[in-house]
Amino acid sequence: MKTDKQMAVAAAEFAKRWKGRGYEKGDSQIFWTELLTEVMA
């Protein structure tokens, strides 16, 4: 389990990587998988 600080850093990196990226419908599964595994886990 990540600390709040680790989650905040991971969320900022995730947001930077996804900013302005891709086709919303086509990338939604990848988006959610990455969000849940990289930020929340």
C-alpha cells in the first residue's frame, strides 16, 4: 500500500503522462488500468 505522498506523486506523474493524450473512448480501458495499478495500488 502506498502512502498518501507516494500516491500524490504517482497521480501527478500519471496526469502529466495522460494530458492531451489519445481518443477518450478508445483509450478508456488503458487509462483506468494504469490509474488503478500505478496510482491506487
